[in-house]
Amino acid sequence: MSLDDIYQRLTEILREVFDDDTVVARPDLTADQVAGWDSFAHLRVIFTVEQAFGVSFAASEISGLKNVGELAQLIAAKRKG
Amino acid sequence: MSNELYANLAWLPQPPADFRNRCRALADDPDADGRHLASLGTCALNENRLRQLAEAIRTLRARDRSLAPLTPFTLGVVGNVTLEPLVPALIGSAPRHGIALECVEGDFAQTVQEAMSPDSRINRARPDAVLLALDFRGLPLASGLYDEETARGVVAAAVAHVDALRAAFRANGGARVIVQTLAPPPESAFGSFDRIMPGTVRSLCAAFNAALVESVRGSDDVVLDVAALAETVGLADWHSPRQWNVAKLPFDARFLPLYADHVCRVVGALRGKSRRCLILDLDNTVWGGVIGDDGLEGIVLGQGDWTGEAFLDVQRAALALRERGIVLAVSSKNDDAVARRPFAEHPDMLLREEHIAVFQANWNDKATNIAAIAEALSLGLDAMVFLDDNPVERGLIRETLPQVAVPELPDDPALYARTLAAAGYFEAVTFSEEDRRRASFYADNARRLALQGQIGDLDAYLRSLQMRIVFRPFDATGRGRITQLINKSNQFNLTTRRYDEAEVAAFEADPQAFTLQVRLVDTYGDNGMISVIICRPAGERTWEIDTWLMSCRVLGRRVEHMVLREIVMQARARGIERLVGRYLPTERNGMVREHYAKLGFRLAAEADGATTWELDTAAEPPEESMEVERAGFDLTPA
């Protein structure tokens, strides 16, 4: 799965979680740029990502994520290893 | 993992791919009402989708739109846990239980204030019920190295605390309370000894749950057995330390749809929405195999065979439901006398005719039959549950009679009984003597109803199955299965001629014989080989149809019409002008006595019940009702 594919899936996921067809997953997208991305939504994003990509995150891995770009890199690394 | 049945609500069908758009469209559709919500809601919805449906409901409410026929219910929600994710999940789970739910949320961890203050948000709303979402961390149930007496005191104080909350909500808000049993964490202090030590978390939770149940018994309040739910999926999966620490979620968010569904079952039960009747298919649902083809000796039931035992589990489950007042009925595609035989004569059957209120075994479609059953029992369609292993039948009922609950079943019959139980269609909040006797009010005399008319648009449903019929002549690959069908098919079999594998191979090689092995594929998958045809020359430019058999599983789909069409077109391509068909009656093939008449043949001769029929190949063949695929013919129709 290429990084492009990951961003495409992430866009679908964000649209599903936030019920918003205008959201686009970009590397520099942060939570405060998306309406409703509070801590509960964050858990939903993580859970949906885990299910969609078949990966599992440790708390330490996701607590430091600054933007969607870092999430995408983390997914890519998980799927490779 | 086996708890996926529960976590994924696997008894519910998958939502449509465009679910989110459908939710949005509801707000703009002037005809959208509670039925559409129920239809969208009766799917396996994850947390995201529950929120989308809840949002659609919110929008409809904001525009003052009616949510009828869903029954309104206001639920106050308080607890020591995060309520924010609970509320949309509850609202989105309610429509499938016939409820239009509104939630009034208490402030986080302000349970006592919400209860005690007559001015609190919840009390002012005067809800129908209050959900007391307290987990083991939200009660004064501190663990310690107590002796028994001290432990009893701790438990009593915790129960008194809950009792006080219940009394306060009742007095100040006019609401009954839904209390929860506690799911203990999987960790233990001593190990097995935790059970013996009275002050451990495990012991205290068990004692609390028992005492809570005693306190609620006989009152108007209701228990939501979270302990049982958590144990069912496994305490280690239920509890997520990370999600508690980060967000004060009392259980892993993956179980939110399950928890919400269970709360809504209780709410539904409070409003009389629990189902009252279980309609059973027979073949491959309450026994293995097809009674019409396999006979009493051939059906798989009990006898230490693990598939046989699985079907007995379904029967046990049905009997247990009947014992508590759920009415049983049968809807089967079978000859009536044939279908009743196992009930009367099979030694391993647990279900007997006296357990069945209405027994519909005929060749009509099941939607018409189920509608007739509902009417005869004076029960609404929304009181019915229909259990059938065949996804095509399930799809027909879901489409034609959407108020009937039709659980998805897994491939393995060993899980049928468990799946039916997991679906929780028959949730109760009370049980009385009247309930116990209810099933016998319907005089279980296995009544048979005459059907009037037909329900629903069967043709449209058949088209939606996107069937593809595949024709091949006999070949080596199909030989084994062809031989099997020839020897085991009894009902839809015109001449019941038995051939062994060598004889079948001879037909393959015979240039004079015209043979067909027929497969059927539909949107649910490949049904495999479902019909076998053998035609032989019988005089000038004439074929006699030596063998015509078909699997009863594909009856009612116009497969036989497509087969005749193929025979006619292939016959024409080979210069054949006449087809001759014979019906040789047996004890079991009464259902095909009029087969050739229905296909437009004319009766040419009759003797002792055996009939001979003729058709000119120049006549108009049946119209094409599905996609056709052919392979392996050296001469094909133009």
C-alpha cells in the first residue's frame, strides 16, 4: 500500500467519522482544523483506522502524533513491519 | 474470535455502502418517517454509523418532522462514566427496537446532584426512565482485607446508595430507573482465592450484584445486566485500561454498539416492543438436509452427530422460548404431509406438532405465508422473528415484510442457536403467569391456513437477485455431482430414473443424447448444480426428456422455465421439432405432477397416474428472466 493509498483511505475514514464530505487528509492537517475533533472523536479516528488498516497502536505511539502526516507515516511503518 | 458475533451485532445485515448519504437524504425527503429510520437502523451499525443515524434523527426533530410509527421514549442518562459517546449510540440503536429515543444527559459525575435536586436537568425533563450508568469505580465499594461482616456492610452501603438514587429520581423526576450490574475487572488480588476473601473487588462486585437484584426485584425499576454482557464478550476484552485512563470510557468503545443495543432492548421491552412469535423454516434450520429428498432416515438430527446436535440446539432453543410464552410457527417450502412426518415420527425430534401454533408447509412464497401467520395469531408483523438458513428467503422477507425480524445466520449450523439468542429479540422486563400460559392461548394445534392472494412484488425481488444460470453438457468434472443428484433427488424429479456413474459417463459420450448440468449463481453466491436434464432421441425429429430433476432450494425462481427455454433452443438448433415429457408418479414427487402442464405442454396420454406430454419446439419458448452462460456445447443456439 503506497502512501497515496493511505491518504486516500484516511480521507474516507475522516469523512465517515466526522460525517463531513469536505474533509481531506493532508500531511499538515491537525485536529483543531476539523470541527468536532475532540478527544472522543480522536479515539473514534484511531479505532476506525485500526480496523480499516488491520493494525494496532500502543498508547505511546498515538499520544505524540501532531498531525495526520505523522499518523500516515505510523500506519505505513506498521504495515511494513 | 467468538465474541465478534456480539461485538459486530452479526445477526443484523450489513448496512448499505451509501449509508451516510441515505441518512442525510432523510432530512430532505418529505416522505421520510420512522419506518425509514427503522429500516436504516436494522443493520449492524458501528459507532460512526450510529452517530450518522443519530444526526439524521436530530435533524428530523429540528424540522419538527414526525418519527411515527416509532414510539417516543425519553431516557435520562447519568453516571460516573463519559456519557458523550453513549448518547448518539443509544439514539442510533433505538429505531431497530421501534423506539424514537430522546436523551437527557446529566453532567459528568454529578449523579447524586442530578437525582437529589428537583431542579436538575434530568428531573425537570421528567424522563420515562433514567439509565444509571455506574461502573465499579463509581460506587462506594472500596476493596480491602475485610472480614465477612465488614464486606457485607460495604456492599449494603453501596446498594443503599443506589437505592437512594432510585428513590430520588422517582420522587423528583417521576422516572423509573435502569440500574446496572457491575462488570468486575479481570485482574485479581489473590487469584482463585479472591472468591473466598470477602473484600476483594471480585467478591464485592458479585455480592453487590446479588444484593442489587434483590433490592430491585418486585419494583418498577429494571436491571441492565452489564455483568452478564461483559462476561459474554470476556472481561479482558470488555475492560480497556487505556480507554478508561484517557477518556473515562467504562468499556472498550468497540462494544458501544452492543451496549447501546442492550439498553434499547430494555427500553423496547418497557414499551412492549419485544417479539412474541418465532417462525421456523424446517430444512437445514431445525434439521440437517431436505426432508422431501432425504426422507426420515436421511435428515440429520441428533444421534451424537455434531451437526445433528446443532439442529437439536435450535429445537431446544425454540422449546425454551415456547415455555416462557413465545409462540412457535412453521413456514416451510415442502409438502404439508412430508414436512409433518419428522414431527410425528422421528425419534430424535424435540419439536412436535403440539408445540406449533400454525404450520405452513406449502409451495407458496414465504412472505404470503408469514403474513397469513401473523394475521391468524392476531399479532403484528413487528412481533415476528423468522429463522431461515437460506439467504434468499431471508432477503425476500426483509424486503417484503420489513417489520419482521430476520437474523443473519452464519454458515455453521452449530452457531444458529447462539446467534438467535444473541439477537435478543425476546427481551423481557417482567414475567407473569399469564406470559407463561400465552403460548397455549394459541391452541397449538399446528393449524394450517389457506392462503389468499400474494404479498409483495416477487418478480422485482427475483430480478434483484441478479441470477445467472449456467448450462453445460455432462462432462467428467460434473459427473460425480450429476450422479449424486440423480440418485438422491426425490421430489422435483419427473421420472426418478437412477443411473450410476458409469451410466452417466455413457450419456456424456453418447452423441445422440442431449444432456444439461445446470448451475445457478445469484447475489448471495453460487448455488452449485441445481438441475439435471437428459434428453434422448425418440422417433423422427423428437426428443424424449428422460430425466428432469431440480433442487427444491431454487423453486419459485423460474429456473425450470429457463431450463425449458434452453432445451427448446438447443433442440431447434439440432433440427428437433418435438419434445416429449413423461411424469412417472412416486410417493414423493407429487409436486411435479403438473410440471409439464405449467410449462405449456399438452397432455398426450395418461395411464395409472403416469402422464405423457408433448411440445412443439416451434412454439414460443418461455421468456428470458435471467442472464445465461453456456459452455462446452459443440452446437449452440443462434
